Amino acid sequence: MEFVQRLEASARRIEDHLRVLLDESGAATEDRLHSAMSHAVLAGGKRFRPFLVIESAALFEVDERSALDAATAIECVHCYSLVHDDLPCMDDDDVRRGQATVHRAYNEWTAVLCGDALLTLAFEILARPTTAPDADVRADLVLALAKAAGRCGMVNGQFLDLEAEKLGKPAHPTIGDVRHLQALKTGALIACACEAGAILGGAKAIERAALRRYGYHLGLAFQIADDLLDAEGDTKIVGKLTGKDDARGKATLVTLVGIDDARASLENATREAIESLHLFGGRAVTLIEAARFAARRTC
Ligand code: GRG
């Protein structure tokens, strides 16, 4: 199967599982919160992070249901972050995944609570014995996701991003500042998705570290590709407004060093990601293709 077909097939499985877990979470009644959560999680999206969980878990022959649960939990965190990022007090976006953002389709307080509910649902999923029978494995997953999503991970990256945009701090961001911010905002959750498979599979420390390193470089590549899409992409294909970074004077690798050098950094990060997988040999072929996909994506 071609890589893109494989990614799409995995996305359908994640969506089916998201539907089941949303209903199981006690929100089976069709109230507006359930509806907002469904709007946030079921409206498309590449499902790239859950794909990484499933493919990294496949390296260690992890049970399918466990991998699917952990993958879905990480997608819930990703979807929550998008809902909150789109809020008027943050990035103030009207369109996400080609449809109205949650605060636009519902209202602001519903969007805040919808994000909160998705974030907590993620940890509820990871804490269930069905996700992993071994309590130490569950605790390890919870710890890894909390660190990646929280104060020293994605939330910190988002904070630095907003501080830069709204308060002009730092006044003259360097490439190092931008890379640090992006590694936290985008890279931490991607690295966690790659590491999750190793945690589920009881991998050796060296294998787990390799997947983390892969995730780190993949996260950088994914973000540079995002910046390039913002600079060059078509809103209709990307599924959100493009050209925003330049309009807002936002510091990204593209705005700091230009398109050509950003492309060179993207190639570099992709190569580093692929090299990180060498100890898995031919078993990592899909993860290698995932790195190439992240670099060349058009949405
Ligand atoms: C609100 C704590 C908090 C964090 C928000 C994810 C995020 C942090 C902000 C989104 C803004 C953004 C453009 C980030 C850069 C890269 C990124 C995460 C893009 C969106 O992820 P994709 O491309 O989206 O995987 P889909 O829709 O395919 O899931």
C-alpha cells in the first residue's frame, strides 16, 4: 500500500475509535458539549500523530487495541490544542480543517470547555486498564503525555509564541529562539507520539531514545513545512488561512532566513529524523516514509 493510503486508512480507524471513546466517556447523550467535541475531533485532519503512535508501536508488535487507545488519546490532546489555539484570545481563527472553528460554530465558553474536556479525556483513556494491562506502562504513558503537553512542553511553546506575538518578547528573536519555541509547541507532542509506541512495547532504553530523537527532528521538519505552507500554500488546500505569519510579523524560520534556507533546514531535519531510526533497520520503513511525508506535505 502507498504511504498516503496507509495514512488515510489509519485515519479512518482513529476516527472510528474516537467516536467510540467519545460516546464511552459518558457523553453519549447528544448534548451541545458532546456535539462541540465531535465537531473538534471528527472534522478531518491528517491524524499524523496517532499514525506515529501506531507505527512506532508496530515496531514492538504491540496489541492493536492498546496502540489505538494511546493513539486516540494523543489525537484528543492535539485537537484540544487546536480548539484553544483558534480562540479569539490566542490565534483568533475562523476556519480549521476547512470548517468553522469551535468558538465560531458554538461560542467561546463552549470552545474552552470542549478543549478542557478533550484534554482530560486523553488522560482518562491512558489510565484505563484496556489501554495497557501493566499499571507501570500506563503511568509511564501518562507521565510522558503530561510532560509533552504541559508547562514544559506544548503549553510552554504556545506561551512563548503568544508572548512574542502580543508582547513583542523577545524584541529580536533569533533562529535559536524560534527553534526552541517550535520544538516545544509542535515537536513535544510529535516526539511523545513516537515514544508512546516504545513505552507500550516495553522497548529498551536505546530504542526509546532513538524514537524520541526521531520525533524531535520530525517535529522540527513538520513545523518548518507548516511555516512554508503558511508562506506559499493555498488556503483551500491547507484548510486554514495562509499568509498569516507574514501579515502578523511573526518570527518563523521562513520569515527569519527566507524560503530557500528554510527548505534546506527542512531537508536537514528530515535526514536527521531518518538517521535516528538506523537501529531498527528495514522495520522502520513506514516511519522513514512518514518523515518524507511530513517534509513534502501540502496540507
Ligand atoms: C493551546 C496549549 C495550546 C497549544 C496550541 C497546536 C498548537 C499549540 C497550535 C496550532 C497552531 C499551529 C499552526 C501549529 C503548528 C503546527 C501544527 C501543530 C499544525 C497543525 O497540525 P496538523 O497539520 O493538523 O497535524 P491536522 O488538522 O492535520 O490535525
